[in-house]
Amino acid sequence: MTLHARVGLRLGALELDVAIEADSGKTVVVLGPNGAGKSTLLRAIAGLVPLETGRIELDGDVLDDPDEGVWVATEDRRIGVVFQDLLLFPHLSAVENIAFGLRAHGVRRGAARVEAHAWLDRLGISDHAASRPTMLSGGQAQKVALARSLALRPRLLLLDEPLAALDVTSRVDVRRELRRQLDGFDGARIVVTHDPVEAVALADQVVVIEGGRVRQAGPVSELRARPRSRYVADFAGVNLYSGVIRGDRLRTDDGNELTVVNDVGIDGPSFAIVHPEAVAVYPSAPIGSPRNTWPGTVGEIDRDGRRVRVRVDAPMPITAEITERAAAELGLRAGSEVWVSVKATEVEIFPV
């Protein structure tokens, strides 16, 4: 185990109590809504915010343990950090920004510059060695910040919203490069993001934090199959309902009902998930007797290639995924009145 951390602290209204582990050669993505405590967690691991309770241990070395009076300063932690705002020195060139950290750790000026140039070449931006941060694009500046951290050969790499400030075009390129560099880094790495695409692209393991607590953790496939909160369900791209199952009915927390196939005999508090592609959309009440049918109003419509995701606002909100042709035939637009239906056999259930 490379990193074993239990972080307990208060910061303003935030009360953080999170346990997190990260193995060498693996990327842990910390996901969660704004204000959940993601960045504070990274700052605590980096030594920028002291623990009130808990313990941080990296490769067997204790970095912070208030009960034992242990505290290792940030600069002595062998941890590389890339902040969202990068924190590049504005008066230094790209190569000087990278060399600065090396020199601060005792590397001679000439050797530091040689190493810095090597990192710029490795990241494909050697042509910008003499450029100051204001002359760099967002993607180029992000690569310089990443190189500055990696050049120190840290045992743990922390990245806080590494792609948030980039435009869509730059984000794709930098994400690809970031994944390549992370895969080649033999230490542990923790990436904070609120972007599900980044999580899916980068994560070996996902830790979801809500309200300062770990709500769910596991591989992306596990979170998709068994989301434990609305936030996780939205991330996973499925519809999630919680309530109580009695027989073949799930009564949701807000008083609605779903008919389910309960062949495993679940009885009590449960979750139900419905995949968007299992949701049928009609212009009027469907003929026949589908077990789960209700009216609603089209909210958001998102097109992704040949598929269209349709958010239907109703007492039981639901997202459907249909073809472009079906969307065109239905004439869907925001505000359209529609009906949705879901077969009972398409509702997956599992106990809380």
C-alpha cells in the first residue's frame, strides 16, 4: 500500500471525515459535487491543511498524526501537486518553472535545466521552453505544471481539477497526454474532478465524496451497476430511485410506485435502477397495459452522435436514451408533453 490516509478536520462549514487508499501504479479519482470536500482532502494529504484527527501514511512513513504529534512539512513529503490554478511563476519561463523545483531540492542549476528540457520534450512542448506562462495556451501551461511536479519524482501525485480551465478542444488533447503520463508514473496518483468524463477516462478506482463523507467507492463498472446516491446515478448515466419494496412494488421515498420483478424476495429499503435505453417515449398514453407508465414534460435534450438523451420532468423524473430518428419522429423539444414507460423486467433492484 502506497498511501493510507484518514483525514478528519473542520474547515468553515465543512466537516471532513474521509478514509482513502491509493496503490502504486493506480489512479484514484475523487469525484463529487462542489463543496463536498474534494480539494480540502488533497490539501490535507499535501500538508497544506493540518489534520485534527486521523493519520496520513505514505510508503510506511507517517506524515501527519495529531495523536502522536507527528507532522511532516509539505516540502518534505515527496508529494507532487498540480493545483487547478497551476501556480506557475509568472516571471519565469517554462523551463525555469520546471527547474525551480529541482533546484529547491538541491539539484545544480545546469543539471536542473537539462532535466527540465527533457520533461518539456517528453510532453511535446519543447518549442515553448523560453515562454512565460502568459504566452502559453491553457493546455501548454497545464503540461508545464505537470512536468514541474513529475520532475521531482514524487511517490504520490495529486491533481486538483487538472482540466477544468481548458476549452473543449484542449481538454481532449491534454486528457490524452495526462492519461499517458499517469500510466507511466509508478507511484500512486489521486485526481480530483467533478467531470464524469474525466473520471471514466482516468480512473482505476473512483471515490465519491458527498458532504465530507465517502458515499461510494469502487471501479467505474461497479458504480454504474450499483449507484448509491442520486449524484452517483447521474455520474453513471442511469436513473436511480430509492424506497421500500413490498412484493412486486417499490414505493419511492416521494410516494411514487414502480412495478418490479422481485424474484429474489427483497423486502424493505431498496434501490431501483433503470437504464436510459430501457425507457420508451411516446407522444400520448401508450395502448396496452405497460406496468410502469406516466406522463411528463421534456426538459433537457442532449445529442451524442446517433443517440439522444431526453430528460423527462415528472413526479418521477427519468432520462431516456433514444435514436435520432425516434426523436425526430416524436418532434421532441423542451416543453413537449410526452409519456414514458418502463417494463417491470427492465427495473433492476437491490437492497440498501
